[in-house]
Amino acid sequence: MSGKIKLPHKCPSCNKTVAQTEKDLSDLFGYRTMNGGVTNQSYCKACRSK
């Protein structure tokens, strides 16, 4: 991955889902490719599926 991810990461939509570790981030939020690099999704998977 490129760049830095600041943990803990909280979903700005529900303010409930929090990733404390890189595994949590992968499981709860997922990643996306942006401008040739990979970054974490801002919203949790539950909020994105609404």
C-alpha cells in the first residue's frame, strides 16, 4: 500500500464502526485504488451497502 493510514479509523457516516488494526480496516472498511495507489474506504461496508 502507498501512503499512510491513521488508526483508529472511524466511519464518518455512522460514527460507530471503528478499525483499531490493519486487519479491522480490511474486514470492516476495505480498500480502493485511487490515482494509482491503494487507500482505505472512508465509509464502513455496512454504510456503503445501505
